[in-house]
Amino acid sequence: MTMARRSIADDDPAAALKALQRLPHGASPGQLLLYAAAVDRIGDGDASHEALERALGMAEAEGIRRPFIDEGVPVRALLEQHLERATAHAAFITDLLDHMDVRRPAPDGELRSPLTERELVVLGHLPSEMTARDIADALTVSETTVRTHLRHIYGKLDADGRRDAVRRARELRLLSPQ
């Protein structure tokens, strides 16, 4: 999945599809979501709709939101398009879009520079008790990569550490208020 995600981020849907070519029958919502994004980018709206509908069905049944929210802007656009077609998951899509809106900066929120999509994903793990190693394992990246993202996040949020970054991110509506 990592290769597919990178290929989509690099706007190379053909490489993403190649990485996902052996999409198992029991594919996860995250795998189906990446497949839907890739085929949408090559212009196959029907295949994208079908895969996204399957992903939404599985995710809604199990209460899974994270794969949709973590993928950010490209998935938001895909979900908005999906709402315009016949879907059995309109309420769930609206809920997902609301969760994505919570992570958008408040209108008056100031950052030194915008957080990247990947920094937002790492930021989403900070309120948990996960260590940098745990986050790295969850994202299938190196611990050094996570620590680099953390340094960038702290700098952009003007935070002195993890707790301060979480507080500041909540103020800016980059994280849910909890």
C-alpha cells in the first residue's frame, strides 16, 4: 500500500495500479480507497465508484474512518464526487467530510507554513500514547522519518514539544477538540 500511496501522491496512477494489481478479494477499505483514487485519476469513473462504494460499505460497517481521513485532500474530492452519484453511504460520507473539516485550520489560525499531508497524518497520532517508533510502524516508515516530521510539525506550530503541539493543533482545528 505504501508504494500505491506514494505513486498517487506523485500523480502516477499507473504505478499505483501496478502496486495494487494483486488486490485481494478481501481487500481492506484502505486498499480499495487507493484503488478508487488511482482509477479515478486515469479516468475510469465507474470502476472508481464501484471500489469506493465497496470501501465505504466495509468501513461504515466496522466504524473505520482513518483511511479516508488520513489520505486528505485527494480523497475529499473523490468523496464529494461520490456523493453526486447514487450511493448507499451518503450519511457516512457526510460524516467523513465533517471529520476532515475538523482537521482544517481555523480561519484565523496562523502557521509558519502549512503542514504537509504526511505531517497531518503524523500529527493525528500525537494525542495517543504512541511512541515515534509505534507511529513509524503504523505508517510503515522509519523512525527517523517520523522524528523529522515531528521536528517540522513542532516548528510550524511554534510548539515546544508533543503536548504543546497537540494543544496548538486543537486550537487551530487541525485535531478534534476532545
